[in-house]
Amino acid sequence: MANIKSAKKRILTAQTRNERNKAIKSRVKTYIKKVDAAVAAGDKTAASAALLEATSEIDKACKKGVYHKNTASRKVSRLALAVNKMA
């Protein structure tokens, strides 16, 4: 266990950030699963709506620093490609 005050604070802030990041990543994964489920079901309108929501969540996660901008872009691109292939 850390003895120095600043090290103790670092442990607490790291733990807080870890929990926050985990929650945000989990939320993004949920929205991605919704898009994948709509694509698998063959429902183009539901997939498009889910894609908009998922894109928004991924962008928010990127803005908060949970995802790197290229990672976020890749995720959005792959989802959009899957939805566009349905046509």
C-alpha cells in the first residue's frame, strides 16, 4: 500500500477513471450489439436507427478519451459498412 499522500490519491483517481471507462465501453458495446442484431435480422430501418445511436455513443466515448479517434472511426466505419451492405 502506498504511504505518500499523492500516491494514495493516484490510486483513488485511477480506480475512479477505470470504473468510468469500463461503464462507457460497456455502453458502446451494447449499442454495437443492437446494430449487429438488426443487421442479422435483416431490418434495414432498425439497423439505420441503431447505427445513428451507436455512432453517437462511440463519438461521445472518443470525446471523453475512452477511445482513440482512429479506433472510434474504425468502429463507426465497420458498422456503417455492415448496414450499407444490407441494401
